[in-house]
Amino acid sequence: MFNREPPTATTGLILTGGGARAAYQVGVLKGIASILPRTVYNPFPVICGTSAGAINALTLAGRAGPLRLRTRKMEAIWANLRAEQVYRTDALGVIKNTLKVALSLFNSGYGVGQPVSLLDNTPLREMLTRLIRFDHLQAAIDAGDLKAVALMAMSYESGKSIAFFQADSTVKPWQRARRHGLRSELGVEHLMASAAIPSLFPAVKIDGRFYGDGALRQHKPISPALHLGADRLLIIGVGNPPVVELPNPDEIHSPSVAKIVGHMLNSAFLDSMESDLETMRTINQLVAAIPERQRREHNISHLRAIETLAITPSADIDAIAERHIHELPRSIRAFLSVTGATGRGGGTSATSYLLFEPNFCRALIALGERDALAKRSSIEDFFRIASSGE
């Protein structure tokens, strides 16, 4: 049995972006659900998500029932997901959008109709409309099961990172340097905007303005959860474990387009969270070292220590992706091979963002669950759980 000592602080869940790599988050949540008591409904009063992490955030928040049931439903979705359910994979659709992008290079962007992109993600819109229960969000907030949920997007007009949030009346909009919290009734447009990976998926218009993937210009990914009232944070990332890179004397070719794009995507989706976590840990050390009286004297009394637990992949997701590239539809493989994204060009990192196929997603779910169970003691400490066996 587990004896749960309810924490007085408000726990926030932060789910980073990463395309198909976000299947890892489902595995981590499944592992956490198996550690927590069966009766726990939602241990995360504040939930924030970016890009594919935003989809997971609303899938989790937009359902009723115990956490274990919610994570099982999320697993069922991801474990059976196929690329054709996210973007058009037929040869005609791929060629059509590629030509649109090529032609768009020769105009100013005015009067060209719909936003252009390499891939048509209309299937994703149809799937999200069918699966996400947007009406449950406000019901959960009114019932006290949820305090706030937020999705990150970037405004192409202002360049600001926008947190579209739906929350109880205690949460107020905020304005910071290039960061804005905007109260909204969340819907499929917000999800599509948050997941609009630049150049791959089209920008989305909300209230007359175009928005793109939330990872763009998101220099402080932890900040929205704190503005929404979280006092402690559980963060699930999707980056590769750190490695010591040694010179490779056999690497004589210049980097492929896909390899360059992969590093750009990793910079947008992964690096900002790692940097923000480093800053938070430094602030926590500073707060612990300075007595409260001195903090008041130096006008830094607003600084506070934030308890965090970060769970990230213990295995190289790029290496896992390389083993599953063959599962992608032939038209997509052909398109990716031209850019060097299918192995030899070193661009598997870029491919991993698009690898919405069952075996790859299942491998990431299994990895996420293993990583969560490996951190059982840390998770029990974080949720103030005393375990005496179940």
C-alpha cells in the first residue's frame, strides 16, 4: 500500500516539444501513474505543453478519470499512430507542397493565400478534433481538478512567445520581455499553432494573427508554469543524453541539409529547457545561501527556491529513430533521403521529429516507462509518498 502525504505546494507538469519524440512523455507518465496510488486523478493542477508536448498536455487535461486510465488512453493513441494521421504522405501531397514552398521563395508573402509548408498536416487537425475533449478543460477547472493549462506558440507578427492559457479566476495574464500570457478558451487552432514546426507545417491564424511552433523564441520555458501558480515542477524532456564528442577523422563531408536542420530543431526544442533548468538550479542555490532578511534588504525577496524533478531519455533517440526509418511511407523516405535525413547524411535527428510510426513510438513509450521506474525513489520523494509495497 501507499500512504500519500498531500503536498501543500501546487505541482506543475511541463511537457517539451519534439514531434514524434513526444511519445517518450507518454511512457514517463505511464510509469509515474504506476507509482502513484490508483485513486490519484490528476496530480498536476498546472499543465504546460509546447508543440507535440501541448498535444499530450491537452490529451491529459482534457480527459476525466484516474491518472492510470488517462495514460492508458494516451498510450493507445501513440502506440497506434501512423504518419498519415499527422500529415499527408501520398506522393501527390508531398510534391504539391514542395512546389508551393519553392514558388513561395519568389514572392513577398502577400496575396498568396494559405500559408505554405513542406507537409500538409490537415490529418492532424482532424485527429485532434476527434480525440481532444476541449469542453472538459473548463469542467475540470470548475471542479477544482485542474487549476490551469497552457499551450505555447510564437507570434510571427511580434516575435513574442505566447502562452495561451485556460485557468481559474486567480490566474492573471502577464507581460514580460518577449513573453506574454493570454487567457483563452483553448481549441484545436491553439494546438495546431503550437505544433506548427516552421517550414514543415503551416502557420496558423488565431484572432487575425499568425502563430508558429511554441518552441520558437521560447527562451524561458519554465516561466509560464510559475506564472500559472506552480510552486514545484515535474519536467519531461525528449533530448538525447549528453555525450562527449570526439573528433572523427573519417568525417570528411560537409553536413547534410537534414543534419543542419536537425541541430536547428534541437536548438529550438531542447536547448532552451536545459539552459533554463541550469538557471533555476543556480537561483535555488542562491536562495538557499542568502538568509531571507538579506534578500529583503537587497530587494530580491521575490526569489524563491523551486523544487524540480526532470526526467529525460537515458538512451539516444536519434539512434532509435535510425532503426525505424524504414517504417515511414516510401514517399516520405524519398523526400528525406534527398536531404540526407535517412542515415548516411547524419540527419536522423531531423527524421525523429517526423517518425510517427507505431514501432518507433512504442519503443519511446517503453523507454519512458523504464526511465520513470528507474527514478521511483525520486518520484516518491517528489510526491511525498511512503512506499511499503503494493
